[in-house]
Amino acid sequence: MLKLSQLFFRRTALILTGTFLVAALIGYYLLRQMEIETHARMLRNLLTVLEYDLRCLPSRKIPEVLRQIHRDTGVRVTVIAPDGRVLYESNRSPIGMENHAGRPEILEAKAHGWGESVRHSVTLDEDLLYVAHRDRNFYVRAAYSLQSIRRQLLRLWLEALGVFALILLGIFLFSLRLNERIGRESRRLSRSLESLLEKKYDADIAPVECCAEFAEIRKMLQKVAKKLAKRERQKAKYTRKLKALTQRQSDIISAISHEFKNPVAAIMGYAQSLEEMQGLDPRLRQRFLGKIHDNAEKISLMIDRLALAIKLENRSFTPKKSRFELPAVAASVRETLLQKYPGRKIRLECTPVTIEADRDMIEHVLLNLVENALKYSEEEVILRCTPERVEVIDEGEGLSPEDVQKITKKFYRVDRLSWNNSIGVGLYIVEYVLKLHHTALEIESREGKGSVFSFSLKRMLPHTVEAPDTTSSGE
């Protein structure tokens, strides 16, 4: 038998058995009490009739009448004097019997007219129901053995036990039938699970007829099969993407390696020249040292960018906001880049505007945007600041729509501009910093025409804007 059927039968049988025992116990005491009350009424009626006869009968006839009542009804009758002496007894001679004045039923009858008690009789060595009545000159007491009541209750209990056994038999037969149906449906579901294990997700899952729970399991298996089939297709798709991503990562590592390789090789070359050429001209020596410093600074800048990208990726950066004049920051960026790119033109078109943001991060954003424009354009670069937005405009080669969608991704480089050896984290950092300031980088570009990189300042404007002191513009 299946475990489920066993549980059903055992628990049902246990519940029914417990219910039967409790009902039998309660029923026994209730029926016993009902029988006692019924027999008590019968004894009261008997005593009422008997008292009338006792008044009419001569004394010598009374013992025979009491014995006849006992033979006919099984009721033991005792006539007791007011002082407790036994005058007549249906079952034996009253001579030598104990005084009955202290019997519970006699005391109750003395107080209320009628008395009743259930107790063990030492004389007969059995439990008896006693009912006593006080007459004018004596007490009449009737006693009925509870043994017959017990026999009646036992017969009823045995009949109930037989019915209970038939119910258990019916439950057992029902469990066997249920076991057969559950086993059949379980085998169907097992075959369906084996199909899923063999990745046969399109295999039909057989319908079930046993119970609603199995039908629900079938529905769930169908959903699982559909999800697994979809996941298998996605897995194949992701596998292809993973191969492409692996190749992309290899290219990125190669680009990073190459980016670091050139300045490191330059530093090593200039350092070796300085070491080998002891009598080198001071001006040439100073030039070599400058080259070493520039390349070291380039490596430091790349390391800082990578570190910042990782920090932003791990969400461990929190902007430290303050109020400052944006044109002043733009002028500082222009001055820094003109020193790095001498001979280039950067035009500022800034109107007075005060913002509330992380000054260093906003300076980093402007530096990245303007430097990108300088790298990919030979013409003048415009940095425009208004109270609404910031724009960096160039007339360079421009970007394709596909490149516009991907250029802010980490380590992405425009293929035709790979000669620049850019690591590809500058615009990724820009976009992330702007996101932390509740704005976004917007790119408008046309191939061969140039690009405009911009972002809104609306979320950076303080609630109370103070009038700026300076305005910076010009080349």
C-alpha cells in the first residue's frame, strides 16, 4: 500500500477509534444514569403500591409477599422500623441483621420522605440501587441489582463495536481502491518527471483523474516544462552571448594591456637612456625627465579611472554635495586641458549659474566630455553652460546610431577610433556620476558632422539661488 493510502487509513482509523472510545465512555455513563433513573422510578412505583398492601396484610403474610415480589421482579424489599431495626426482608431472615438507621437512603427518606442511593452491598457483595420511602409506622426500601444494567449496556456496547468494525472494514476497502488509483496516477506523473529529467520538455504530460491535488501537480509540471524549455532556449542564446562577451573581454584586456604597455615602455626607454648616457646635455636630460613624468601621470590617470569605475560599480561612492559656481569649474577645466593640448581651442559660453552637487565629480564629468571632444575632433570645441543644461559640442567624425547606444557602456570603444587606445571607462563614469545627481547624459551625433554631449541641470539647482559674482567665457 502506498504511503499516502496508509496515512489516510491510519489517521481515519485513529480518529474513528478515538471518537468511538470517547462516545462509548460518555454513552456508557449517560445510559447507565438513564437506566438508574428509570429503575428508580420503577422502584418508587413499586413501593407506592406495596405500602398500601402492607397496611392491609396481616404480619404473617408480609414475608411471603416480599419473597414473591423478589422472585417475580428480582427486587429486594426490606421493611425497617423507625429506629432502624429490620422487620422484614425478602431475601433472608431479618434476625441478626445490622441496624439500618444510618443507611444513606434511610436518612434521606427520614428528612424528605423519599431517599435514594447507589452503593455496594456488603451483604450481597454487589452494587445496588436503593430507593426508600417513609410511611407512618415504618420505612419500606427496595433494592435493585445494577448487574442487569451492566449486562444491557455491555450488549449495546458490543453491538456498537460491531458497527464500528464494519465501518473500519469499509474504510480499509476504500483505502485499497484509493491506493490503486493513486498508484496509477503516480506512475503517470513519474513518467512525466522522467521525461523532464531527460530534457524532453515537449513531451505530453498525461492527464490525471484521481483527485484535484494531482491535477494541480500536472498543471505545475506543465508550467515547469514550459519554463525549462524556455530556459533551455535562453541558455543556448546566453551561451552564444557568453562566447561573444569572452571575446570582447579578451579585446578589453588586450586594450588595457596595450594602454599601459606604451607609457611603461616609454618610461623604461627614457630611464635607460638617462642611465647609460651620463654626459647627456642638461636640456635633453630635462626633456627625458619630462617625458617620464608625463607617461607616469598618464598611467596614474588610467589607474584612477579604473579605480573610480570599480568604486561606482560596487556602489561605494556617495556624492559630497555643496553649492558652487559652474562657470568657474568650466573655466578650470578649460585651463587644465589647454595645458595638456596646447594649440587647441576651447570656447566657453557660460551664463551665471549656481548648482548644488559634488564639485569634484562635476569637474571630472566636464573634463571627460571636453577631452573626448578634443580627441575626436580637430576643430574648436564649445563648452556651453546655461541654467537649464550643459553642452559639449564638437565638429568631429561623429558617431553611428549603434555606437551612440553602446558608447556609455563600460570598456566599450568605437572600433574605428581604437587607435586612441582608450580604456573605455570615461563615458561610463560620466553617466554613472550624472545618475547619482538625478540626471542623465544625452548624446546627439551625426557621422561626419560632429556630436553634442549634454545633461540637464534642473535637479542640481538649489532651492534658493544666490547671484553669482563672476562669469567666465572666452578661449
